[in-house]
Amino acid sequence: MTKLIVGNWKMNGLKADARLRLGEIVTPVSADIDVAYSIVLCPPATLLGYVRQALDDLYICGEATISVGAQDCHAESHGAFTGDIAPRMLTDMGCTHVIVGHSERRHGHGETDAQVAAKAQAAHQAGLITIICLGETESERTAGHHFDVVSRQIKGSLPSGVTPANTVVAYEPVWAIGTGKTATADDVREMHAHIRQQCGEGMTILYGGSVKPGNAAEILSTPNVDGVLVGGASLVAADFVAIARAASGG
């Protein structure tokens, strides 16, 4: 099965940074022959159109596909929502995917499961594939509530009409995002099995949380891990390419 490798650049990068990074990603992956991965890059909103055009200019051949995704969207199609971006605006810029429900939105902006579900539904209506993020805090895991928390998020964050064709689920334990901590292989295996049981065999399930070249192969070989959502390491082209290639055993 082809693994999905998603790079979340978060609030990082200017055009010059993006152009250099894209060149350093496109050149090696274009040369890969037996490709076992596909790539989605999620730059900040200011770079979405630029990255899509730059990829069109740079990506000439090769088996790997590189798509562009956004890091968030609004639940409404238009209106008086200063600073927000509607899903159709994202498709208009060439996006195919959008991340919703990232823990930095849930905890930093107070987004609820219901708001995440509304965004996902609006994104589906606009033809976007949603990457819906789930994950427990360290205190919730320590208290033994991690399975219950993720179950609640699945029930509340996935809107009606979810299918494997329009939705990707990303498990990101909050305590492992940007902290250098990584869930153990057993942690990942148990939680992904739990998510699989609730979301079905066809659903793509990603792991995210301090994914690096050194741990990517182990994570990607874990049962029910269909890819990874990469944060900090996606800003270093060589590291990101190494993570993607780990899906091919390289």
C-alpha cells in the first residue's frame, strides 16, 4: 500500500525558503523508481498559490505525486469572516487537501469537535480531502483516558458522509508534538488498532508527533499506520525526503 507523507510547515517560511525547499524535495523524489509513497505539502496560507505554481514548474517527471494542502479552513463558504479562508478558496489555489482539528487549533484556539466536523463537512462539499487530527494530552494518557478521548473525537469530529475517499485520520498525541517525545511502537500500534476498529479497513490513518528520519521506518512499518504527518522535520528537505523514502525501505 502506498504510504501518505504529509508535511505541515505550520507558520514558517517565505517564498525564498519555499522555493529552495521545494527544489530539494522534488529533485530526489523525482528520481525514485519504486515509489511507495505520495506526498502532500501543507505550507502556510500565504504560500499556497506560490507552492502550487512552483511545483508545476519544478515537477517534470517521476512516480511520486506531490499535492498541496492547507492547514485549516472555515466552515462557511463565504461571508464576513475577516482573516479566514473558505474551502473553495483553497481549491481555487490548487489545494487537494486540508488539515482540520490539529491540536494547535483545538488547544490554542479552543476549537471543539463540532467545529472541526463543520469544517470537514464544508471542505468535503468543496471537493477537498480532509486530514482530521485526533489525539490526547499527556494528562489524559497518564489518567488512562486516551482511548476514550480519541473515541470521543472520532465521534464528534468526523461529519456525516465521511468516506475513505474524502477523509484521512491523523493520530497525533498532543504530548509528542514538537516536544521531541515520540509514542512507543506499542503506543502507536494499540491506538491505531483502536482507530481502525472504529473507522474501518479502508480509512487512511496517519501517525504524527516528532516523526524523524531515525524513527520513520519503525513507525511506517507498524500495523495500521498508513503514513505520517510530519511537523518540524518537514522544514528540513533532506529529513523530509528521508522520511518519505523510509516508506520504501530506503
